[in-house]
Amino acid sequence: MWWFLAAALALQLYFVQELLAALLLFTLAFAVLAGLALVFFLAERAGQVSLAWVEPRTRSVVPKLRERALGLLEDLSKKPFRRPRSETAQ
């Protein structure tokens, strides 16, 4: 009977050790996944903050760039597509 109790106790200790090892592995895996989720969340949050910071500063630049682009398009539209005195290909 004592041998049986000792064997049952040893099996229970082994089972508990296996459960604790599995718990440790799953805890580490969950911690890694939670860390990745935190990194993605912080990157997204930083993107929102930077866009909120940049938006008011770009409002004064956009009209100037639009005016410049329209001027460049106007200059481009006045240029001929072909060189003077060039002949068409036959």
C-alpha cells in the first residue's frame, strides 16, 4: 500500500510539473503576442498624433503648392509638343 501511495504521489508531482511547464510556455507565448499588440497599438497611436500635428501646418502650404503647380502646368501647356521645323514620321 505504501508503494502504491508513493507511486501515486510521484505521478501527481510529475503531472503538476508538466502542467506548470505548459502554463509557463503559454504565459510566455501570450506575453509575446501581447507585446506585439502593444507595439502595433503604439505605432498606430503615434501615427494619429503625428497626423494631428501635421494637418494645421499643411493648410498654409497647400494653396502655395497648388498655385505653383498651376503655374508649371500653364508653362507646360504653352510649349509645343514637337520641335520647330520637325517633320512627321511616315
